[in-house]
Amino acid sequence: MTILSQYECELEIVMPHLAFRQGTEPHMESMLRRRIPEYGSVDCLPLWFYFYIESIRDPLTIIQHPDLDVELHPGNNRFIGRALRGDRPWVPARIITIHNPWRGGLTGIRNEKLLSTLEIDYTRKDDFYSNTALNAWSFGGYAPGANNWLQTDELVVSKWLGDLGGVLVLNNGNRHYVNRSASKKIEVRVKNHTGLYGAAQHLFKQLELKVQQQAESDKQFKARAKQLKRDLKRSRRA
């Protein structure tokens, strides 16, 4: 039997992050395309944009393994997407330690507080998914929305962007898309920026700006239309 401990804490969303290897640009690039059961090969760029525009509500998970290695999982896509805003917020997170107490003292993690412990058969990371009791005690209990993100992010992003999309071109020529079916796309190449982080951030900011400009334009158009109707009513009375 293995004793696991769960702590609540706050996690700074910033890249690079000094507490774990997942908060680095090389890991970010490795996360761009993933093979996920039931979904196949998944382009994660739309998921990053989804969390760029949406707030993080469910806690992220930090796992401390028996060798004291610290890993961010699950929550990588949420972390990357929110980090691309660049404003370094602190968000709720949970720490799960295996065998040993929380090591503490890591930059970018604060206000740690022990919540509970669990004694259970544990052999590998997959147990967090296959063991029903462990899953319910951990992120299956405090972050249940994770099961729906891959089904909703494309729909939300498509609705938000309308006929606008984005293309991120890597140095090796590979392309990743936001709202791939859109007829109008903004293209950004990594080679024209300091790296993947800077390029993705620039693309997202451009998409956000275009949407805001269109919304303002629509608002002004509606205001002009209303004014025209009022003017027509006045002229008829006259």
C-alpha cells in the first residue's frame, strides 16, 4: 500500500516556470500535437487558444513522484494557454505527493496546505485513471471538466472567431491551426519571433484584436442603424 497526500496551493502561470520541466518551451513544442485515445492525433493549438480566452476554474495538478521529481499533470494545455497571455496570474492548484511529504520551497508555488491523505495500491501514473477510488480522490473529483475540453474547445473557438482563423508555422514547416475551417486566416511564422512562445502569443493577440475590432464595428453599425430608424421616424412625423 502507498500513502498519497493532497495539498491545496496557488500556482503562478508563467513560462518558463522554474518548478517543473513542463513549464519550458521545448515541452511546449512537444505538446503541440498529441495522440489521445478516442481522438487520435490532436492539434492542441485550438485548445491553447481556448484557455487563452477562458479563465482557469478547476485546479491544475502538480504531482510529486517518489523520487521527488515534480510534474505538472494533468493541466499542461490549460497552463500553456493561460501562460500565453503573459500576465503571470496565480491560480488554484492541487499537489499530490506519492510516498513522501511535499518538498516545498519551489519558486512559483505558494500557500500550500495539506487537505487529506489516501492509502491505496499504487504502482504507476496510469492508476490515476484506471483506479476509480484514486481518480475520484484526485483530479477526477476536483477537476471533472477535463473530460469535456477536447469536445468543446473547437466549437467555442469556432463560434468566437467566426470566419477568422490562425496558422502557426513551425521552423520545420509544420503547420498548426486555430479554427482551421475559417476562410480568412492570420499566419505567423516561428522563425520571425524569438521562439514558439513568442510566435503563439503574437498569433493569439492578433486574433483577439481582430475579434474585438469586429465587435466594435458591429456595435457601431447597430448604433448607426438605430439612429437611422429614429431619423426616419422623425422625418415621417414632419
